[in-house]
Amino acid sequence: MESSNTSSVMGAILHVDIERLCPECGATMVEFDRLTEDGAVFIWYACTQEDCTGQWLSKKALRMRGA
């Protein structure tokens, strides 16, 4: 495989969001709320199971833009 093809494949793999699993019960989580503040995006995830109160907070930096 050529190096240019390898780079594009690796880039695609790195940009895929990982499915969140509940730390309490292991069920799939869904995005519940999103907040952008101080150059970062905060994303709250909530468990999809009715009786579970599992939550997860994710923080991602916003992309830097060139001048």
C-alpha cells in the first residue's frame, strides 16, 4: 500500500467516534447534552437503560484554525 493511501486510511480511523458504553451497566449510551465553552466541547452521555442512572462526560478541544 502506498504511503498516501495509508495516511488517508489512518485518518479515517482516527476520526471515528467510539461508541460509549455505560460504566454502570454496560449498555449503549446516547448524547444527552452538549456545551461549547473556552475552546472545548463538553458532551454529556446518558445510559439508554430505563432503570440506570449511568452518565459520562467527554471533553474535546475545538479544531485550531489557521490564520
